[in-house]
Amino acid sequence: MTYPGFQQLGGSERVTGTLILAVFTAVLGSLQFGYNVGVINAPQKIIERNYNETWMRRQTGVQHPQPIDQATLTTLWSLSVAIFSIGGMCSSFLLGTLAEWLGRKKAMLLNNVLAFLGGSLMGLSQYCQSYEILILGRFIIGAYSGISSGLVPMYIGEISPTRLRGTLGTLHQLAIVSGILIAQIFGLNVILGTDELWPMLLAVTVFPAILQAALLPLCPESPRYLYIARNEEEKAKKCLRMLTGRQDVTKLLTEMKEEKRKMDREPKVTIAQLFRSPSYRQPIFIAIILQLSQQLSGVNAVFYYSTSIFISMGIQQPVYVTIGVGIVNTAFTVVSLFLVERMGRRTLHLLGLAGMSICAFTMTISLALLEKLPWMSYISMVAIFGFVAFFEVGPGPIPWFIVAELFSQGPRPAAMTIAGFANWTSNFLVGMSFQYIVELCGPFVFLIFALLLVGFCGFTYFKVPETRGKTFDEIAAGFRRTPSLLDQEFKQNSTELEYLDDDFSM
């Protein structure tokens, strides 16, 4: 089974029904990740009221129960939001162990236990009259998301044809932003964002978990994992045939044999060795900075606090504008899906960072002048939409899957662990500190992000190689060369930004 539209995207590569099923099933985990990022924003006031009612109900024997004080309520709410990132930070260290011990597919299957448990706890929190259960559920679903955010791009990267690896890898981010948008829509007070139905809003995440658990047994394991990590050649051949729809998989197997042969000469790669070995030090540094460029860009400040930002602009119905941001978010992820194999990872990341920095400077100026010139609110809104759009062109999807491309099979799980931890840690820091930074900097808060974006743009231009169209072994071999040769390759990449494959000139 092949699909002509996708066959054009991949040149000679074929897209089979099995490959589509495997990628769709995997990104259900990304959908849950995005849903749980966005779901907590809309019902904030409703959940805070529920916290207050629970607090007063526990004052048994008190003639006049006192409501929860504002400082305690703020702490409880901040913990309810931030505990998600803490769960992701903690579980990210289990990623490499699970991926190597169970394999990619079984690890995703087991991970759904966390999704089901976390969703169930959040859904039962009102019935149990316990905000502690809701906070625990958020922690567990955060732990699920921390593992999923690494497993999904790792699995998709390993099963995808070389020429389609970027396109299919972008689906991870597309599923995340789709999940955020779905959560924003479901959170409307005409759907699930009500005093009675908000527990169901939080519990919806169990349904994609059940669907993924049902579909995963139908999907093949990563052939690269089977052959390189487990030395199970026959199983690897079988999975390759399922994924490619071809009986002759000699060429693909030869590529994996060459990669395995080079790996056999190296000791087992640990997290510590990633930083000690000259062969791995540069790519892991690039991987970490790319993750930081995603989270320290300031986009999560927009996602977490978009409602308050739009209220400060005088917008009467900020929830609908927030949904508009979600629609832009999703639409431009689709744009990236079709551009990533045409323009390359490095080019799109540069374009996204540069565009975001311009929008951040624009936001700073327009917010600073808002009191004197009320019409600047429209400029601010356009700048925010542009900020999100440029994020999804490059910095949104690319850091997730390029980490899997920068490393060969051996160090890949450890590298994904480090990259995931860097991502979740910076996510947590932005989420916790943004309100305090706003109090200190006022309308100039986005100036900080603009300067960071300029720095990340310079780093990407000088240090990040282009991985489009290269096998995993070719990319890894590039980092084993001398620094002077690497510098020459990076300079050559910068002169090839407008290069298009022959398949796209037709």
C-alpha cells in the first residue's frame, strides 16, 4: 500500500500502511502531551473555587469556616501547574533505560499505564474532594509526558525512511499543538469547562491512552533497535519488510550493519561518556542548546499566560483569541511539515528564531507604548500571532527530532535522556519565573526573550549542521572528523540554504 502524494515527498521512498499506522499510533502519545499542557489553563477559576470549597469543607466543627487565603490558593494553583513539568523532569531520566530494556514499542505501551492512572486520578479528584489527588494526577501525567516526549521522536526517527525522516518527525510537534488546541476548545464553558464537567475535561486524556495501547501491538518494533541493540536480524528484517512493503531490504540492512560494526568497536555509551568523549561532546552540546532555544524562546510564556496577556491589552473575550493562537500554532506546524525536507532543518530553525526575535522586539515596543497609544494593542496581537507562527516553523518541531538524528543507535537513548531533561527543566523555569519577571520588567519582559533568540540564532548559524537527506551513520561520522573539517562543512551548509532536491524541481 503506497500513497502517491507522500511518495513524491520522499522521492524513491515508499510510504506503506504499516508505516502510517505506526507513526499515527506513536504520536497519540504526543497528542496527550499537548493536551495536558493546555488543559489546565481554561478551567483555572473553576478549579480554584473547588479548592476553596474543599478547604472550607475540611474545617469540621468550625462554626464559621474561613475561605482559603489568597497566598495559599496561589501556591496550590502554581503547584498544580508546575508539578506537570516536575514529573517530566523526573521521568526523563528513565527514558534511556526503558528504551533499551523494553524496546521502543513496549516502553510506549507500558507508559500508558501512567497516562491512565494520572487521568483517572485527576478525574476523580472532585468526587474524592481532594486537591492532593489532582496534584498527584498532574505529576503522574507529567511523568508520562516526559517519557513520551523522548520515546515518540526516537521511534519515529528510527522507523522512517531517510528522505521522510524530517517530515514524519514533525508530526510529533503537530500532535502536541493539536492536543493543546483540542484542550483549549474542550475547555470552553459551553463544552467541558463548567463547574460540573471540569473533572471530565482533565480525564479525557485516558481515551487516547486506551487507543494507543490497543494499536501498539499491531505496530512493528524499531528495526534498528532489534538489529543493533538486540542482534535479532530476522526480526529486524521482518519489521523492515512491514515498514517498507518490500521483500528485498538488503540495502537498509547493510546500512544498519555498517553502523553496528562501528559501534561494536566502542564501549557502551553512558550519560557521563556523552560529555567525556570528543566524538559525542559537540553533538550533545548542540542538542542541549537546541532544546534551550525552544523553551527559552518565550513561547511557553505565551501559552501559559496568553489569557492574562490579552486581558492587559483590553481584549474582552481573551479565551477566543487564545484559541486563535492555538489555530495559528497548528496551521504553521503543518507548513513546517511540508518545508522541512525541502529547506532543511538548519534553515527552518534559523528562519523561525530570526522571525521570533523580530516579533519579540515588536511586542516589547507595542506593549511599552500601549497606554499612550491604545491602537498598539492590535500590533501586539499581530506580533504574538507571528511569534507563535515562526515558533512552529522551526524551533517548535525541529529540536525534538534532530536530537535523534545527531546520534547513532548506541548513544541515542542517553542523548535523548539529556535533551529531554534540558527541555523539561527550562520549561519549568520559564513557567515558574515568568510572572515574577513580568513584575520586575513590565512591558520589557519580551526584550529578554528577544536577546536570547538572537543568541540562539547565532549559535545555530555557526554550529548546527544540516542533517537533511543523511543517514544516521553519515551524521555521526561528521562529528568524528577534525574540527577544521567540521567548520568547512558548516560553512558549506550555509551556502546551500536555497538548495532543493531534484525531486522538487519537477
